[in-house]
Amino acid sequence: MTGPYVLYVDDEKANRVVFEQSLASEFSILTAADAASALEILDKQEAAVVVTDMRMPNMNGEQLLRIVKERWPQTIRIVVTAYADIDPILRAINEGLVARYILKPWGRAELVQVLRWAIEGYALGRDSAEIHRRLLETERLATLGSISALLVHDLRQPLVAIVGNIDLLDSLSALGPTLREALRHVELEPRARRTAIARIDELPSILDDMRSAAELLSTMISSLRDLSRPREVVAAVAADPLAVVRHAMAVCQPLATNLRAHIDYTGPRELPRVRMSPTELTQVLINVVTNGTQAIAARGTAHGRVSIEARTAGDMVELSVHDDGVGIPADVLARIGTPFYTTRSEGTGLGVAQCQRLVGTAGGRFQIESEPGVGTTVTITLPTAA
């Protein structure tokens, strides 16, 4: 069988033999024992698809993918990996190094389907660079969705432990009056006694925050499936924006404190409910406030501020989040919200895109204004609930 070729790169000979013998009847297979050999083959022979392992000596899969992307951008790049390699896979997806990933041990039927798709994508890309770009971007979103589905189960296990410990702390909180009284009769330095009593008094509010955060996390874990399947139509829901603002501030305050920043709120003490679920509005606000505190940290000065301001305008509620951080250059601002575009190596470039999607789905607007050296203002405008 001749072209289009599929090049498989793996330092383990047994894996190369299995790959070639399993797929030779369907595809023209080339194999390489390391990245250097793969590059030599590509210099001599055009390949439609490169499938590589991530963990290899001398030059790893990620380094190989970068070179292939630069020299042969139309070649479809795929990773075969173990689940433990999730971090480099996310980085590779974020930087556009791969279109697909396949978990070990792979099944022949799945791999045949993926390779057929890749060869078709390669052929389309040769005819139109724009079709190629859109094809890969769509596939990257689907790939991220499949990764999120794998993570859901693992994330729920520690969440169950967190919820269980919240219940244990709740029983301790119920003993508050007894503990306070006992502390009055224990020989302690006065300052230590006052601190202990204050912490006991704070337990109920701390538990409320922890419980809300656990509920939010549970909902967000479930909604990760939305990345890999169409969003279902749900009944209209409404959120109390002030309650969400308070919770988002409580969640982000420890981060802000560590980064020498302060979070505050100005606006009415009561606001009409908005047509958006509390979970989704919380997700948006936490994302925006966190970005603001990180922008302050990047500026490197103490006493930075993230200010949340609320106002009503007709049948809309407007929440503005302003930070006095480093600001965003115009060229970067123009691309923010584009899936997979990010200025942080650990990011996926989906945070702002997700916020825009959630607010837009609720019938609202999500706007960003920024000036380098001055700061950034994110304005979230939402319709009020009927």
C-alpha cells in the first residue's frame, strides 16, 4: 500500500510492531524509534499524519511536535499517551501542537477511525488552509471535551471527602457554645484565648462558604460534559447577583491576600434577580476576579485593588469588575476570548471564552476594556428575571 503515509514514533519496539501489524492492511505505515529518526523520514517522505508517544529519550514527543508543526504545518499531529501524561497533553492542545490524543492501550477500531479522519483532514488542508485551521480548532475543542470527561470521575472522589469533612466540621460548630465556655476555664495566654474563641465564632460562616463552594464545584464538574456534547435546554433560572458577588469575593479573597491585593464592592444593598443560574454567574465572577488579582500580581506593587461595582439600568443589571493591574495591550485584547488563545503557559485559553458563552447564552453582554499600565474593566450586563 502506498501513501498517504502515517508515521508512528515510539521508542519501544513492541509498540511499533503492534501498530504496524494491526494497521498495515488499512494504511501505509512508516515507523521511527525516536524523534531524530522521525525527522529524517519526514525530510525524505511526505506524511499525512504523525502519531507519536510523548515520553521518549533525547527528544520527547512535545519537542518533536513543535518541529513538525513548524516545518510541515499541514501534517495532522496525534499523540498516543498514558493518562498520567495529561499535563503535557493539555499544553500541546493549548499550543495547537496536536489535533487528537489516544490513550494507551488503544483499540484498533478507534485508531482506524481516528486515522481515517486525520487523512481526510490532511487532504482538505492541502486544498484550503482556512478549512484546515477550522477543522483542527473544532477537533481541539472536542479533544478537550473528551479529556474533561475523563477527569470528572477522578474529581468527584476528593469532592466527596471534602463534603464529608464539612459535615464533621458542622458537628463541631454545633458545640460552639460548649467550646467557648471550656476555653474560659483553660489556662491560656489571653491573646490565644481570644483568637480561639473568634475562630469558633467564625465556623458557621466559614462552613456556609465551604458548603457553597462544594456545591459550585459539584455543578461545575457535572457541566464539564458540556465541552463534549451539545448543551441541553433547561428551564429558566434566576440568581441573586449580590449573593453571588459576596460568595465570589469570599472565594477569591485568600488569593488576593496572598498577592497583596484587596477586593471590595460598591453598589446597592439590593438588586433584582438576573436571568442566569447562580452556578454559572459564580463561575464567571470567580474567573474575572481571579484574572484581576493575577493582573495586580503581575504589576508587582502592593495594595492593588479589585473593585466590583453594581448598578441597574432599566431591565438590566450591570456588574463591573475593575483592577489596577498591568492592563492588556491592544493586540492581545483583540484576541482575548478566542478559544485556545492564552498569554499564560498553564492556561487553556478557554476561561474568557467560557465566560462570554455563559453570559451570551443568558442574553447578556460580556465586555472588556483595558489600558496597559492602568488596569482592566470587565463589564457583565445581564437581563433581570421576570
